[in-house]
Amino acid sequence: MKAIAELVVMIPARDEEVLIGRCLESVLVARDLVEIPVRVVVVADGCLDATAHVARGYPGVLVVEIDSSNVGTARASAARAALSLITADPARVWMANTDADSVVPPNWLVEQVRLADSGTDVMIGTVRPEFYDLTDEQVRAWRASHLPGEANGHVHGANLGIRASIYLKSGGYDAVPEHEDVELVAKLRHVGRAVACATCEVVTSGRAVGRTPGGYARHLREDLVPEMQRTT
């Protein structure tokens, strides 16, 4: 397996002027801990606020503005922009995905490179919601259903890594309004080796109203507590 020579970080954003700064700060910390080139791409999709302006204030961040209001299209656009910048063989390029309302840990890219260099093609990383966004009951339910350090294999676009050659072979993100990450991983499993990972957990917003109707916010709002009650 060829060692990873380049990294690209891809972040879709829609009206995230408040949160994207902390996201990019965490990504740049993670970037500085690896010794290979890292390119960061933010796709500001249908934004009515200053998301793009805030993102452009961070050094080395490419900002692409589109108007699709479709997360699948936004992620696909980020991938196209990122891949247009690479110079290495796609088999030696790693695509790290997160969300604008998320904070990645310092070891986020280090761990993904380690997995990729050991033969992993797809990293399915864990996420944790910001507990201060949740009710006490939701926090208890989340803790009851998640063991710290355990890789549960749930797919989250906020913490997903992909070898570029495998991404291209799969056909990439589809232009769907939600669950684009789950659909992509289903395709990736047919062409590459996927590994669930809990060593670089991402913290994401626990807000009650998300950017897509059926996304993580809906799960936290509608499913989290009832699921715990059914199992206790």
C-alpha cells in the first residue's frame, strides 16, 4: 500500500457564520500536526450570512460558493474542488470530511493517515454532540447508548475519511438532500476496505434544528431518548 502523500479536508457549510470559525481553527491545528501537504476546501452552499467571508479569513482555506441548498451537491462540489488541487496519485491522497458545525481533535488527520498507510480505504469515525446543546435527559440517553472509545460504525459526514482513488471509483457523492454520507459509504464498501474508528472522535453541534430535515439534529431531537427508553 502506497503511503499517503497529500491530504484534502472538505467542509460543506450553510449559514454557519457563528460556528465555522471554531471548526476551521480545529482543522488547522490538526493540519499542522502532519508532515504532508493539506488543502482545506469550504463550500458555502446557499448561504445568506457571512459564512464565506469568515472562512476566507483563515489562511490556506479555499472557499467555493454555490447555490444548491443540497448537502450532497455541496459535498460533491467540495470533492471536485479539492481533487482539482492535488498533484499526487489519487491512491496516495486522503479525503477527510467534516462539517462546519463540528470541532475535530488535534489527532484527527494523524490518525487518518495512520489508518490509510496501514491499508484502510474508508474511515468511519465516531462523533459526539455538544452536551451543552442537549437536555439532561438527552445527555443521559446518549451516554447510555455510547461507550467511550468504542467504534460503533455509524456513518457521519462530520467524521469520514476516504482514499481519493476509492472515492473516484465509487462515483462519489450523489446530489441528494440528506443521508449523502450513508449512501456514499454503502458504495465505498463495494470497492474498498472500510474501518470503524473511535480514536479521533469529532464533536458536533447538538442543536435541535439542523440544516437537513432528517439529519443528526432530528435523531437527537426525536430518536435519542425514545431509543433509550425502549432498551431499559
